Amino acid sequence: MKRFPALAAALIALTSFTACAQTRSPGDDNDSVYSTYVQPILDTKCAGCHNGSAQASAHLGLDTWQHVLAGSEYGEAVIPFDADNSVLVEMIEKLKGAPHPTTPNTAAVTDSEIARIKDWINSGAAGPDGEIAGADSEDLVYVANQAEATVYVIDTGSNNVVRTVDLQKLGFSANAKPHHIAVEKDGSFWYVSMIVENRVLKFNRQNELVGSAEFSVPGLMTLDPHSDRLFVGRSMAAVNPPQSIGMISRSDMSIEEISVFHPRPHAIILDPEGEYVYSGSLGENRLMAVNVLTGDGTIHTVDGPTHTLVQFAITPDRKTLIVGGQLTGKLFFFDASNPPELPLKKVIDVNAAPWHPSISADSKTAYIGNKMANSVTVVDMQSMSVVDIIEGNGLSQPHGSALSRDGRYLYVTNNNLKGAYSPRHDFGDNEMPGTVVVIDTKSHKIIKVLEVGAHAAGIGTRPVE
């Protein structure tokens, strides 16, 4: 979301604050950039109300670096290295030259002060001792924002956005449409499919682009933790794509295609043993179990009208494969214990348009966002029945889902293309932000709603343990 860039402030930053920063070490306790230039501004203009106590400040504290980086109950105030998308900057830019709305006697933040804060954030928002927030985070969630060619990175420890990756700065178009994410088991690399650019990109842990594979209209991906393989299907946006899936060697990003002989191969998942990859068709009630070594495929069909099978999930114990039907609101349960056989065990009704499911590490619970019902269905995998339906603010066209590695949180992305969710602050260009809803898996309560980029779609993290 590009929000009110301030050219004058940027020029001031280049001519004044940057020069100061060059002569002072951010790692110096007594003379750091933050302590010398940033905290005094916040103390004078902001910390009187935003002091970390339970006030009308929504628990946002601006009196210490730790409080600033912790954000509030609504999410982060600062995204290191990204001032333009940091709420703190957006808020103070709106107050520039005008009285504070709640404390009119407080002096407005000046252009030069805004420039100093922005320069500090764009340099990493380092603390008094030079520490950079999120630099040591191990468990990260990656969110593809399809309408603005960005990927947001969430730290599961704080449940805040700690980085953004702007694909346009890497030479890709604003219409690249990043769609889905896959992450290595150890978190060393992550991958994003780009529908319009016809590519799958490989990034390292530092969010540096290190590889690319060309593939027509890539969509969903599934990573084999036992080998070098990454499988990719075709985007739902593709009307008549090739009837094949891609198999990428992650080490060198070379790719070969495997025929699946059904139209619009979209849903894709690898079985936990790494022996078979399952591909589902959007155009027909057909799925195929493909032996990854031989390429041999076994076709399976389901009865009824066209269901439009969106995406699979498979239990870690390999017993059950599930997939939802977009058009019929059905959830299918298959016995996956003896591939390539795939007998149907049960079909149940769930809320409208079940999208991308996730299954807990103990194989007992599944979570499925319902795109046309603005809800999340919770399913008991043993009884194969619905046990709860989660609704609430922030759930607006649920799309992707991912569980934290410890299973404590469920993260659900929301397209919000119809504007059912209204942003907390009107910045003039953020009428329909995408969201990530954070759900406590024990209570099934929404504990946080993070505003991310436009049309939040696919989401990925390290596999659950």
C-alpha cells in the first residue's frame, strides 16, 4: 500500500539526518540514532498519551524502543526498513501542520522530525544497542499480497509484521500477482509463485532473491521436505492452462512438467512420505495420485455436479486427504493410507466456498476458511464432522491458512475485495486492505487482526511439528 509519500520530508532526510547518522554509531548506548534523534521527538510529541499504559492509545507505547516495536493490540506501529507502510509514519504525517485531534495544545510533528523518523525506520529501526527487530526471528509467516506485488512477513512470536518484500523493487511489474508461498522446513529459503510473471521465485532467509523458475501461470505449491523437489500447480485465474504440473529442483530451480490429464490442475499436495503428489481439477470432479519417481498417475473421480476442488490438506499421519468444493460447499474425506488408492470415506457440508485448509500436527483438527461466508470451519478429523464455526471482524473472503509450528495460532489471509472489513485508519488509499486474522486454536477466538497489502492471498510458513 503506497500511502502519501512525502517528497519534502525525504529531501530533508537526505540533507540533514543522514549526515548526522553517518557520524554516530547506532550501536553506541549513549549516542545512538534512536536515543539521540528519535526518542526525543516521541517524548515531546507523542509519549504523553502513548506511554504504554492502558489508555485510549489502544495500548500503544511510544515511550521506549521496546514499546514502539511491540506495537499495540492491533498490530505493529513500525515495520523495520519500510517507513512508507509503517502506521507510525502514516499517523504523524496526517498530523503534520495541524493540531493533535485529542490534545490540541500539543505541537505538530515537523517535516524534519518526520524525515528523521522515516530515515531511522528505513535503516532498520534499530534500538539503543543497535538491535534490529525481527532479525533473530525463527518462525515466520509469509503473506502474498496479490494486488500490489508485495510479500509481508509476520513474526509468530509477536504476531506483528516485521518485514515487507516489494517485488517491484526487484524489477517485477505492479501486476505480478504473487499468489502462494512455500517455506523450507528449516526456514532457510522461501518460494513465491507469481501468476502474471509466470515465475516461481526463491528467496533466502534474509529475503534476498536467489533463484527463479519459469512456469506458465503458477498457482499453489507443495514442498517435499525429504528431497529437493517443489511441486507447483496452475493458477485459478488461468482459463485453459496446460494439463500438467511442475516439478522444480530447488537447488538450481530447474523445472520439468508432469502430465496430469485433467483441465485446470489447481489443488496440489504431497503426501507426507514424499512418494505421491495429488493434483485436483477445477474443471472436472477429478483428482490424480502421481508417483513422483515414475510419473505414473491414478485417476479418481467424485460424483455430483462440478464441485471445483480448490485445495487439499493431508494429515501428517498420512491417513486422510481432504479437499473442499468451491461451488457446492462440500468437504471430501479420502483414505490416503494406501496410495495410489484413494477411496472416498465421507462428504460433509460446510460453509460456502471452502478454500485452503490446514490440519494440526496431531492430525486431529482441520481449519478451512469459507470465502463466501466470511468464516472459518473447524472440523474434527476423527469423527469427520464440524465442531465449530469461527466468525468475527477481519474475516472478509478468507483465502489462505497456516498454523504456527507449535500449533498455537492459526493465520488466515483475507482478500477483502468487497470491503466487508473497514480499515482502522482512513489514510485515503487503503479503503480495502487485505488482512491476516490470528486465531487462538484452543479457544477458537480471534486475538488479532493485522492489516497487510491489498488482496492478501496465499500464505506459508515452516511445516507444523
